[in-house]
Amino acid sequence: MSTLPPPKTKEFPDSSLEKKVYSIVNSFVDYLPIANDRNRLGFGLYKYMSGEGDPPEILIQTSKLKLEGISAKEFAKKIKLEIERIK
């Protein structure tokens, strides 16, 4: 018996909102060492940018992220600054 190869994943174009938001989150790998935390934050920020989610200050507190080397308030400021650049 053999297993099938995993399905191919389709990457978002570089100009898409999803790619921009997830790139911002992945740039903070030093503060968010857990990949699932980065994915959760990326999804929340995407929802915020789409007009459906909470702002970064609230999202960081409610997402239960494991931050290393930075406070939640400082991290929210950094995220907000990066989001303003792509708006």
C-alpha cells in the first residue's frame, strides 16, 4: 500500500491583500515563535483589513498569542504601523 502525495497549495499573488497581511505577520517571527500563532494573527488581521474583524490592539489580546521579548502593547503598535503602510 502506498500513500498519495500531498495536494499542491496555490500561492496568493504578491499584490493580494492576503499575501501582504501574512507577510507582515511572518516578518515578526522573533516575537511569535509558534507558527500557529502567526497563522491565527494573520487570519485575524486579514479579517480586520476586510472590514470584519477587530483592530490589532484588541486582536492581539484576544488571540492568546505567546509573545517573546515584547509586550502586547508594543507589539500592537508595530503591527498597526505595518498595516498603515499597506492601506
